[in-house]
Amino acid sequence: MRRLLRTLLAAIGVLGLVMVGAVVYVTTFFDPNDLKPRLVEVVREHSGLELSLDGPLSWSFYPRLGVGVEKAEARLPDQADDSTPFAAFSHAEVSLAFTPLLRGEIAIDGLTLQGLYLDLQRDAQGEGNWEVLLERLGESSEEAEAALAPASAGPDPDFDTGLSVALNVASVQVQDGEVRFRDALSDRELLFENVQVSGSNVNPRRAFPVASSFRLTAHEGLDWREQEREPRLVSESSLEVRVALGLAEGRHQLEGLSLETVNRLAGLDSEQQANLTGAELVVNFGEGSLQLEEGQLDASLTHPSLGEKALPLSLAFNLDADLDEQSASLRDLSLTGPDALTLSGNLNLSNLAEAPAYTGQLRLAPLSLRPWLARLDMMPSMANGEALSDVALTSPVSGDLERFELAGLTLVLDGSTFTGRLAGQYDGERLAADLQGDRLDVDSYLPPPGAENDGASLWRLPGIRRVHAAEADDALVPTQWLSALTLDAHLTLSELRLAGLDFQDVDLTLEGRDGRQRLVAFESRFHDGRLAASGTLDLRETPAHWQLAPTVERVRLESLLETLENAPAPLNGRFSGEGELATRGNTLMELRRHLGGNLDTRIEEGAIPGINIARELCTTAAALEGEKLDREWRDETRFERIRATLRLDEGTARSDDLLVTLPGMEVDGKGELDLVSEQFDLRASLRLVDAQNAPCEVNPRLERVPLPVRCEGQLGGDSAEWCRFDRQAFQGTLAELLRNELSQRAGEEVEKRLEDAAGKIDERIGEEAGKELRDTLKGLFN
């Protein structure tokens, strides 16, 4: 036993001496720098890169066997020697474990890369400087796979080299790395700084853990250094994952993916957190595909417009991507958040590298928009305190980073349902819609009565809010937004409520572009009649110019007036009218002050409650005859038609041809209305035009006597005090009638006397001379 032990000790000693001798020989007689030309040649042959090794190559034997390289740079074939290198590192080292060498195996104990630098650039045509390298590596990929195959598949029994390669790297370290990506196509630059990567037990046959961290800085504009612009985004990221390599087939699996980021956006002091997790991520370079199962993105967003608390959002999804086609499919999407937010569906993405676009299907579960609008400081003051509390939608979707389209929209809004198409641009400069709905109560979404300085709240929408800030508080419409808006909209509704009025079977068409918005057509049933209109809003000049061509057909006037005034109507009948109006400005007062145009109006089959014109006429006629009427009268004046042509000029409406037709009578007159002060003055005269159809027996002499009426006051005043009998005008009319009658009677008496005198003159001076004199005298009295 003692002898065996002595033999073993002797063998170990001899082996030690051999190893020491080998080390002494290698370090004494072999210079690793002699390998530099060969390394440069190998790199050029397989990649096309021009390698420059400025630092020394060195051996290390304790505590492990390894080789190190200092200060290496690599340039692309067409790069100048004094240009920024495509790739570089300050130090690289590979070490081998001693124990496996004693067993005849090569096991890499560690791989360290310090100060790694990559300079990636893409020109304005979208071609990257790395593409030449990828083509060269692709040409030699078969040789690389042959070299890596033994490492991934194990020793080849048919090929005996005396040593087996076991690719099981105990430690991989990338320290203080930096990657710069300059993209001229999108005019931006990305910097990945302080890149740290570590992996342990790296093996192509088993999954191994990898951890990484880096700092991403995104700059808009390649001249950001000269302009001293701050970065648009700064992100601190860390990654943990288990990686299963498939080097031979080019298929790699990442399990238990966890990416955590803390982001800072330009102009914001707060930090945004976003974390991505996934059960399995498969990257298949052979097929150019990427798959992520059970992915989830959790974000905590902070912004002054979101209030003091962070907004938590969570997006669950599955991802299938085709790297070659630059396309991806997001399946089983589910976005959840506070206040019952649940948005689900799927999206197909295309042209990801240059101009991302999407198609898919989305569904928004019922929720209240009120807390969301309040959180975003976009909550307008609305008459209905429960408005926007029940919103849901489902639709196919499509678009890109600038536009969107909901081609088959079904929208539920506070109990109303809309279907059709809605499209536009995210900046608010284009809007297209073709919607059909059952009912829309616009009044519920307008400011409540008496609300002040809330005009802007009507336009607190993305793309509109920013331009409405320049408008006056009492502005009716956001002119800056509308002047840039391209509009194509068609809306049909079974019922519409606006300004307290109800419209049925509404059909509305709007078009607009180049600063000119058009009301192509508006048609609706309205109070048992019909409305129609067309018009334009010209925003190419300041102030804005409005034109409107309305048409009204047999609208039930008493129903309309009672709705507007919430009181008994002062006039009944079927109202019709048409005309053309024009005005300018952007406030209600400006529009009234500058209103002009013409309107032809008429009211048929109507009555004036509270007054009986026939009674006034008959009572007046009886009083003139010294009589008194004793009969029952209806407390209204029924008429056949009221007709008037209105001429409007700078806010004043005038009419010179007012005509009211009653049985046996008619009323004509003229007057004017100031639309700004709402003061009016109307003078009318009632005449008997057909004594046979008169409501009472009237002396034929009174057929020429008009009964004057004067109406004046303010539209908002008491209508019972508007009109009165114009006694002064009536007295003047009677005096004129009396003078005419006295003159007529005097003329008849004079003529009789002249006839008698003429007869006598004829006898004395002859018939011819007498006739001449008689005609002369008549001329004096006529």
C-alpha cells in the first residue's frame, strides 16, 4: 500500500513537472503576437471586416489558461482608416478550464469583452451599413455551422482529433458596452450606453440564465449635438431570461422573460415605468420569425394631465412576427386599467421598420368615460350629469401612425346605438364618417343653462383642443381647427334633440376642405312638417363668412312656439318659408348683427289666439253707425294665410308687403325687427274686401275705411301687450274720409247750379259759347 501511494505521488510529481515545463516553454519560446496576421486574415475572410489589433496579445496560465487581446478595432471594407470604426473593444479575454484538459476536453471557462462599441448607421434610402457584413457572413454560414456543429452535437465518433470540444462556457461577461444607431431615414439617433451582459453555464444543449442592463437615449434629429437638444427619451432597462440556444438550426428560445424599464420623457420630470414579461419567446433566424407566448406589458404612467396618481395599465397578448416581411400579429389582446377599462381584440401589423400599419378587430367593454375625461382634464361641463356614463364599441380597425379607420363600427352611447364607418387622422385634420343612429340628444352634452366661459369645453378633443386655445371664450366654433380640417361626413338619425327641439328622420351631409366647410344637405321631419337647408362656412377670410339657404314646409307653428317659449303660442298655423341668408363673425351677437339676405314666409290654416279682429271691425263699424252689437265672438282670429317677404340687412329685418287674408277681410302692413335688441315695430291696416263675406253687416261706405293696428315691443316681453288699436291713425283716416265725402257733396251741388246757370247762358249767348264757358267753370271746381 505504501509502495502504491509512493508511485502515485511520483506520477503526480512527474505530471506537474511536465506541465511546468510546458508553461515555461510556451511563455519562453512562443510569442502570441505572432498570431495577429493570421487573426486579421481569418476575420477578413469570414466577415469582410478589416481588423486592427493595436494592443498586445497575451497568455495567462494562472489561475486559468487563457488568451487576451487589447484595443481591437474593425472597419467595414469601404471605411477609411481614420474614420470611426464599425466595431471596437478595449479588452477581450478567453480562458480554458484546466481540469477538462486533463480529461482530453476543451471547456471554455470564461469569455470577457470590455468596452464593446458598435456604430450602426442607416442612410436616407433605408440601407444599413451592417448589411454588407450580413451578406458576407451569410456566404460563409455553412462553414460556421460546420465549425459549431461538434460543439452543439457532441464529439463526432467518425472524426477523432484527440480532443473533444465541450462548449460549456462557465461565464460570459460584456462590460461597459456602447451601441450607436444613426437613422437618416427617420432623422433620429439611438444610443445604448453602459451595456452590461452576463451569462453563466452557457451551453447550446441546455437553457442558461442571462442578465443584461443598459441605458437607452433617443434623440430627434441627427444634428442634436450641434443644436444642444435634450433627448426625447431616456430609459434605464434591465433584462433577465433563460436562453436555450439552437445554433445549428438557428432557433433560440427565451424562457421566463422579464424586462423592466424606467423611462423619462423630454419636458417631464416624472418617470414612466414599463415592464414586459413573457412565458416563452422563440426567435427563429432560419425562418425569420419571432413568437412570444403569454406576453404581458405592465405600465405605470405619470403625467401632469393625469393627476397626482400614476395611471396603471396592463396589456396581455400573444405575438407572432415575421422578421423578413416586417409584419406581426398580436393575438388575444386584452388592455385593462382602472375605472372598468377593458379593451380586447387582435391586431395585424405590417411594414414595421419604415411605416407601421395595422388592421384588426377591437372591442371596448361598457364603461363610463367621465372618470377618464376628468383624469385627462378633458371633462366638459354638460347639462346631463350622467352623460358619457355608458359607452361601448366594437369594430374592425385599420390605420397607421397618422390615421385610423373603424370600418364596421357599432357604438353604444348612453343608450343610443350608432353603426357605420368612422375614420380620421390623429392630429384632427381629417375626419370622415358615415353613421346611422337611433337617437342622439345633443343637449345632454352641451353646457348647462347659465354656464359661462365654457365655450372651449365643447372642443376638448385630441387634435382640436390645442387649436381652440386661441379662440375667444364665447366663440361658436374653433375656426383654426375647421380651416385645416378635411371633412366628409354623413349622418342619419331617427331622432335628434338639439336646443330643446326634436327632429325626426334626420339626414345630414357635410363636406369641407381648404378652409371651406359645406352643409351639403340637411333634411328632417320637424313638428309635423319638414326642414331642409344647405350652406357654407368660409374660413379663408377673417372674420368667418356664413351662408345658409333654409327651406321650411308646413311646420306646426303653435307646437314649435310652445316648445321654444314653454308658454301658450301667440300664433297658430302651418309655417312655410325659403330664402338665402348670409352673415359673418364667430359669436352669436356678431352673427345677429351682420345678418343679411331675403326670406319669403307664409302661414296657412292658422289663428291668432286671444284676439278677434272680426269683432274689432264689426264693433267699430257699429259704433260709427251709432249702434251696438250684442253677440258671442270666438276668442281668436282665424285666417287663411299670412304672407311676408323679409329683407335682412346688418341685423335688421324689414317687410313692406305683410298681408293677412281673413274671410271677407285682409290686413296689410309693414314693419321691422332689430335682431340684436329684439325690438320690433309693425304698422298694419285691416280692410273689408268683400262685404258679402264679412263677419257682420257693414255699411258699404266703410269698405274704404282701414282699421289701423300697431304692434311694437320686444320679443322677450309680454305678447299680450304687443298689439293695440291705432286710434290716432284711425282718426286721421276718418278725417280724410270725411273731407273726401264733403268735397264730393259740395261738388255735386256746384255742378247742379252750374247746369242751371249754363242753361240760361245758352239761351242768351248761344249753345256753343255756353258750352265753352261751362267747361271752364267745371275745371275750376274739379
